Amino acid sequence: MDTEIYISSGILELYCAGALSEAEMREVERMASQFAAIKKEIQAIELALWSFNDHIFAGPHEQFKTELIAGIKLNSPNSIVAEKTPENALNKAVEPVVTIKESPILSPVANEIIPEQTNQSAGSKKKTISMGIFLVIILPIILAFGAFGLWNNWDALLQELTAAKKTAANAEKSIAQIDSNLKATSQTLDTLRNPYLVKITLSGMKFSPAAKAVIYWNKITNRILLDPVLIPLEDKDHCYQLWAMNKGETLSLGTFSATNKKKQMLPMKATSKASVFIISLEPKNGSAIPNIAQLCLMSKE
């Protein structure tokens, strides 16, 4: 497996942020147990998140704590005035009013409670701000990386799907061609097995002495199949034409090309009467009468 692709997909960031489903979390943990690179990347992401969090929320400084406690002391009563009794009132003329000033007494317990409450409040505020910053800043970044990875994967999947469609289309064409060839072969075999079929061989003439062709003629259906076994290729301005001759009459049975790479049998026009078959080289669209000067093949009577 290509761990680099898996790491760059963004799923590890979502795992560290706790944004995956339970099944997806288990899958990431399984991958981390199998691949050291994935496990190492998860540890690096977690370390980066905690480092960022500690840097932003380092907590209140010691000076802030000292000033906070001092402010609480300043807001406390600074003096306690002795209550005036009736005796004090009677002796007012002779005894001055005695005012006893006392410094505020803060027990060690009180000194411990105040910082503890402050620390708890600061800690709660720290957690609240930390989660808010995470949701506002860090989570969108993680989601952006994840979305980018998913987009790259989606684009790759689309390319693979397009290639698969092309492959399937080519396979369908190949299958269709094979099916067509099988049908043609089956028809040819059925024709060759017909007991009423006559096989006629055409030999080359002076124009093309090495040429050979075979005609399969069904005397019941009058159908004709031409097998161009050894016929030289014609140029782009000419074609071959098959003729049936009977008692001085010449009948065209159609034109064909020797560029038949698969050498399949060619169905020609049907005829009920023919004593000789000839093949001549004619202009592109054929001729009304055969060109004797370019007579290529002829059968025996």
C-alpha cells in the first residue's frame, strides 16, 4: 500500500480532531498498527496540536495572580470601629473615643482558597477558549486538508472510471466483432456441409497467372460464395468483378476487393445458370461488360 497517499488524504488530521465515525477511527488505528509511517504521522499531528494549544493558552502569569489577590485585599474592610456602649456615652466628656484599628486578618486557609478559585476559573475559561479556538481556527484547517485529499482522490477515481469505461467499450466492440465472425464462420460451415454445394476453382490467366479463387455454388438456392484465396491487391482506382457466362451471355455477379485481410468468404449475386465463371479487373464502380484485356481468373467449363 502507498502510505504517502493515505497520509496526504487528510484522514489522519480528522482522526486526531475526533471528526471520524467509530468504524473509521478503528480503521485508522488498524492502519497505524500495520504501518510505522502512519503511526509516526499521527504522533506528529497530535504533538503539533498540543504544542499550538499550550502556546496560545499558557494560562495567567504569576504577576496577574499577585495583582488579583491584592485587589481583593483592597476591597476588604480596613478597620473595625469599637461599638459605643451607654457607658462610653456617659464618659464622653472625660474619655476620648477610642478607635481601634485592626489590619484585616486573612487566614492561611483563605489565602489558599482564593488562588484555588482563581485557578479553577482560569482553567475553565482556558478550556472554553481552547475549544472555541479549535473550532474556529484548527478544525477548518484540518477539514480543508481533508477536503483537498478527498478531491485529489475523487479526481483520480474519475480518471480511473473514464479509463475503465473506454476499456469496457473496446471490449464490447471486440466481443461484437468476435460474435460476428463466429456467425459468419457458422454460416460458412453450414454452406460447405450442404450436399448440393458445388465447388468451382478459378485459375489465374496471363494478366495474373499466380492468382487463385474458389466459388461455392448451391444449385438449389443458387447462392454463391466467393473465396479469394490468392488474388493480388488492386489499386485504389480499380476493383475486381465476378462474371457468369452461359451460352454467350455474360452476367455480372458483383464487385469485390482483394483487401480482405481475414479472407472471409464473400457472398455474391445468385445465378441459376453459368457454364464459366471469370474475374476481371475493372474501374472502381465496375463495368457493364468484362475487360478481356485485364482478365485475371477463369474456371474450366
